[in-house]
Amino acid sequence: MVTKLFLVMVVCWVVDGFPDGAPVDACVKDRANQPNHGQHRTQPLSNLPYRILASSSSYGPNSRITVTIEGAEPFKGFFVQARSVENNEWLGSWEETPNTSPLPECAAITHADPKDKVRAILSWKAPRNSHGRVYFTGTVLKNYGTFWSNLIAEAPQDPTALQVLF
């Protein structure tokens, strides 16, 4: 009886995954930007139902870039990290917005609840006294076992093509 109860508890934990978002070690583990969800692996990009859109790929001192995740199907979670185009280093910081949790240790942001989402609007802040180019990479999770990793946000190359994504 105790063994069955333990098994049910473990299965429930695995199904829920990380309802409060990715742990900070997601930044540095062997499979960077990929969740550690047991035997589950990233899905092929050919069936990706989501888009990550960045309002820009260039930044100036203290500028802000909006990153939007949206798709044809609801999703449970995300992990997005900002990286320098020049040297691939973690860069800048994220503003905490509703239902998000910044991970300042590695310039990342993740979901803060397990609810279905149809869109997430994130706000990234560039470093002070710096300018350059940035890209946003990460994972979108449909559920614990179905996710797409190593995604790169689309961003306009021409600043005149900038659209507000709301």
C-alpha cells in the first residue's frame, strides 16, 4: 500500500513538472536551454506551433526590447535567455511581469505558474553604458513531455520594420 502511494506521488510530480518555472540550473546544464524532463526530448522544428518575436535585435544603453511568445495552441511554460550576438555571453536583465520569474544569474526568464497561456509578453532591458546586438533563445513547453528547444526569436533587421507586438 505504501509503495503504491509513493508511486502515485512520484507520477503526479512528474506530470506537473516545474509549475513555478525552470530552475536556475537550466542555464548551465549539459543541454543548455532544454528542460531536464526525464527521457523527453525536444520536438522537431517542423511541427513547431509557436513563435518567439523580438521587437528588435539592436540595443542601446538601458533600451528595452519586447519579446512575445504566441502560437496556435496554448502552452504551459517557457524559458528564454538573452545572449550577445558578438560573443554569445548572457546579456541584460528581464523585468518581472505577470506570471513570470526572471533568473538574473543568467539573463533568463521563465513562467511562474502552470496555467495554459496563449501569449506571453516579456520585457528585456539592455545593460547600462552598452550597445550592440542581442538574440533571444530558449524553450516553449506545450506540456511536460512536449516542448521545443533551441528556438531563436525572430526580429526585424530594419528598424523601420519595427512593430509593437501587443
